[in-house]
Amino acid sequence: ILLPLLFLATLSPTPSLCYISPAATRVQQGSTGTSDYRTYIVLVDPPPSSAGEVGHRRWYETFLPSSHIGESGEPRLLHTYTEVFSGFTARLTDAELDEMAKKPGFVRAFPDRMLQLMTTHTPEFLGLRSGTGFWSDTRYGKGVIVGLLDSGIYAAHPSIGLLDTGIYATHPSFNDHGVPPPPARWKGSCKAARCNNKLIGAKSFIKGVDSGDEEGHGTHTSSTAAGNFVTGASYHGVGKGTAAGIAPSAHIAMYKVCDSRGCEESAVLAGLEEAIKDGVDVLSFSLGGTMSPIYDQDPIAIGAFSAMSKGILMVCAAGNDGPDLFSVTNVAPWLLTVAAGSVDRSFGAGVNLGNGKIIDGEALTQKASPSSKSHPLVYSEERRYCNYSDDSGITGKILVCENTKSETQQSNVRRIVGAGASGVVLFNDEISGYTTIVQDYNSSVVQVTASDGGILKAYAASSKSSFVASLTYNNTLFGVRPAPVVPFFSSRGPSFTNLNILKPDILAPGLNILAAWPPSTASGQGPFNIISGTSMATPHVSGVAALIKSIHPDWSPAAIKSAILTTSDIVNSTGGSILDEQHRKARVFDTGAGHVNPARAADPGLVYDLSVTEYAGYICWFLGDSGLATIVRNSSLTCGKLPKVQHAQLNYPTITVLVSSTPFTVNRTVTNVGPADSTFKAKVDVPRPLTVRVSPETLSFSKAGEKKTFSMSVSGDLGKEVLYVEGSLSWVSERHVVRSPIVALPASSP
């Protein structure tokens, strides 16, 4: 119901409509024993004359009241930035910030915020098979550098850069067998327990902490993106096979920006700054949080624009706040935003009821020789969450409980089984539906869906004497249908900022993903672990981007993004529509353009490209001169000289329009990246309320790199009750189908 009321806000370029004051953000307090000092990210003009890093630092210091804080002697200046933007992070009081704001060259300041962290089979699920086809053609991503902003790498895993929790560098996923030395353009360094041709970069931006991974998140994401082949990988025997990242021959650079508390935005920016200087090709960003919905109020979006302008594609997590609409994060159009989906693998287990019915479930802890003996099945509404304080009366019984996914319940379940219960069956809550996030209870536990939980509750409550059950274990099952399914936690669009830019962009595997893990952490033991989240989906797409970059090194970030979106799958393994966690047809705001298809993405036929100048024209229309100065930082680009690009006219590979009975026309330009002589015909698939006309209906190309522009008019009366409708425009040739979703929203509220 709220959706139509927000459409009017998207029609105006005035940023104040969505302004979020600093008081509304989470502020990182100072550590001097007083709350007077806060950490601020400060943007300033570049130095009056060209200067190196030393000159920039001296310029930044002129804005500070002193170099150190009072009696504590702590330095004020924490980070300096020249690549993501011109500015620094410093410790200031509110009064000091007010004085700083009066100085010539000051642009704006943001309170530092704390962001949150959001395999053996997934390459095969994505159509990647060793020694054959597309994977072999791309040489597994050789020569590409993938950077990750994360929590570090436990000193053992084209280049991929990661901002994350660190990396466990000595893990076998990070051996460099078959990986050539990094390209000459690489300028970075590696500070880890083991550095080699695979792990070429590892740095920490957490004070007093090395690049190792105490959390596991960074090791998991980096091995998912670009881990090398490891035979015999499994999680305590389940999911057994050969583990590999999506780009197993690409280089990895880890930028540790998170620890157990989360990720300070200032540290994330410092990692992003370093990744740009080092020369990564792809940046994987599995983080999210309470970011501002306005691009020039979001330091991460500003820094990412700088990365994009230097040819770096930044792949970001959509967030884990689903299934609510408007929960998506990382929404700037120059970011590639990834939602999570399931794969066709299950860690099979079953509940065999006394009436002959079998309930299929999953279990991470599998018994090799389970007893076939049946036991009484018990469900208590009073103890529905397994909150049994008294262990008497549970011996020899199988207890049915609702899964809260909490550590307290995990502890209770382990205690209950240890106290003599024959097993526990945990069913999903209604919100989770058919999404089962497997957890290791190290005991006789089977997890089932919400629907099957209802069957079990009814059976256990029946008055018949045969309400008994036994548990069975089927190890790892492949070919499970339907797949993919969008899990409940994956954040949904549309974006509050801009309804005319479809977010998330793409769907990728993110449920129950097996990847590398440190030997011992608070949340699990290695060498492999199975976890879920859009954090897991993001490095899959980062790896796909690295594969594309390896065979198309001259493609822009926008071209790679377009290729991934326009070739994605819109059907599941049964040939039907992709479903959500309730097994309803998933919305375009759940999946974006569709599910990533790596092989097709490498040969898209046409791409919707975007240059820095085109983005600048869009920023001018949306945010004006101040937004352009803050984000683009190019003195040769001014709003007075740039054509203004409205939301719907941005050359984005998906098309979202506000419609009424009066036709609204959008324009797009496509570039031929397929055979020189190619002809594409328009195919429109939209529901009856819409009328869509494309002109011209045929695009004929005579050379590679040739551009063609077309227009598409959309009209229709959606009625008062319809929030949106979706369809598609496909350009079809003999070899290619280039598909763009069409999302039509009512132009005004009822």
C-alpha cells in the first residue's frame, strides 16, 4: 500500500526528500573515556596544488585543531584517502567539527558507522565443469585480480579484491598450483602467513590486528570467489567432492576491514582506497548496514564510484533483511547488487512416521548406521521452542520444536539429546517457509520446512496410539527440485532511493554454501564450513565477473554487469518460474534480472554500456551540482555542460518505468559484442494492462563495437489495486537472446 505513495518522490531530483540526519545514524564512539569525541569521515577539496600522499596528508592536517587529542595523546587522524575521494577520518568533538566546516575547502562530514557482514557443488550448479567448455575457455580466470573487503584471511587461501574479515592463508584453497605470477600492473603487497601467486595481497585496516581470519567469513568468501581446486572437501563427510571457487586461477587480494564487532565504515573506505591503488580488477563486498539511501550521503557509494571510474567492478551483497520489500542495501546504479538463492543440493534426512508417511528434511550431522527403531513423537505447544527446563520425561522420545535459529536453542537441543532424547525435529517458522538454513547440532537433529512442521504437529497431537517416528539419513542429495529458490533472508527491492533502478540486480547461490574455513573459530571448525547469506552469493558473482574479465579485458564494469544481467535465467530446474521461500512465484524485486548464468554471460551478444560521463549526467539530474562535486570529483565535468539523464533514461540493462494511460518513452543504446554481422529482432512479453512499442523493431549491425539506439514507449492503466507489473524486452538473433526485465509502476497514488 505504501508503494504508490513513494512514486511521487522519485519524480523530483531534490535529495532532501530522503535526507537522513547524522543523528539518525549509528555513530562509532571514541575510546578516550568520554563520549565527546566521535569518529568522522571528512570530505574536502583536493590540495590547492598537485601533491603526493605526503602533500595530501599535510593538507588534511590543516583542517584539524591539533594532531593529537588532549592528555590521552591519541592521534586524531586515523585514515587518509586520495582514491575513493579527497578526505580523511578523524576524531573530533561536535564543536570542533562545526569549526572545521567553516574552513575553505571543507565539503561535508559523515559520522563513522558500523556495517555488518551480510564450494563443492555450486560451480557445477552454475554449469562450470573442469576441463570443458566455458570454464576452460576462460582459463579459469587467469590473470584477473579479485579483491575482497572482508574480515581477513586465515593465513592459509584476474585479481579479485575482497573487503572482509581476513583470510586463513595456509588453507589448501589458497595454494598456487597452476596459478601464474600476478600481472605487472599489480602494485599491492601481501602480509600473511603464506603469500604466493594465488594470495598476492593481504592487509589489515583494523588497528593492532593482522590479516588473519578469526571469524571465518573472509576465508569462506574468498575461496568461493577464487579458491583453487581441493579434492576430498566436505563438511564432516557431507557435501563431499572437489571444492573450487568460481574463478580458481584468479589472484586474490584480501583487505581486512572487519572484526568480531563488525566493520567500521572508515576502515572499509581505507581498504577500498588501497584496493584501487593496488590495481584489482573486481571488488567483492559482502557487507551491508544502515547506509544512507542518497548516493552523496553514502561514503561507500562515493568510494565505489571512484573504483568504477578506474575500471573496477564492485559486486555487493543485497543484504539479509528479507523478505520485506524495500530492505535491499548497496543500491547505487554503479554497483552490482546480489541476492541469494538455493542450489540443487540437500543434506538429506527423513522423519518416518508410524502411519507410513515420510517427511523429507535435512541434517548436517549424519549418522552412518541409524537405528530403524521407532520412538514416540512429542510436540508441546508450551515448549514449542525446545525450552525444556526439566529433562525428565524426554528419554527415548523424538521432540518436535519450532526452529528459532538462536544459540540458546542450539545449546538446549544439544543438552536435550545428551539427556536421553532419541532425537529432535526442528521445523521452520512461517516466515522461513521452505528455506532451511542447515545448522550443526552435533546430535540427532533433523530440520524440516514450515509446511512439514504443520504435518508433524498434527500427527503428534493425534489421539492414535501409533504416533511414533524414526529418523533416517541420506547423506548428500543432488538434483533437488525446484532450484533455485529465493530464501526468506535475501533482501528485497525496490530501493527507497530510486524506484526506477531495479535492485537487487541478480540472483546467485547463497543458501547452505560449502567453502573454506579456518581450523577453529567461535562459529565452526574447518577445513570447510557450510553457511548462508547474501555474503555467500556475492563472491559467486565476483568470480563470474573475473571469468568474463579474463576473456574480455577491455570491457567496462557496466558492460560486464550488463552481460551478467541480460543473460540470466528466469526459470528453475523444473522449467517453471523461480519461486520464493513460500513457493510462490518470486517477484522481480526478489530476483532482479534472474539467476546468474556464467557461460551465457561471457557471450551476451549485446551490452548496455555506461560511461562516467553518462553517470555524471544522471547524478546532475538527481542530485545537482553538489552531488556531482561530491561523487564524481572531476573538475572538467559540470552540470552546466552535461545533458541531464533522468532515472528511466539511464542506459541500465533493466527497464523500470512509471506508467499511465499516456505513453512514456525510454531510450536505450546497445553495443554489439557478438559477430560483426548480426541482426536482432525485438520480442516483447508483457501482461495485458500494458502496451509496449519498440522502435525500431530490428537492429542490424555490420561490425563489432557498433552502437544502436532504440526507443520503447510504455502505457497502460494498472488500476488502483495493482502495485506493479513485470514483463520483458528481448533482442533475439540466431545466436543470442538479450533479455531486459520491464517493471511498470503506477505513475501516481490512487
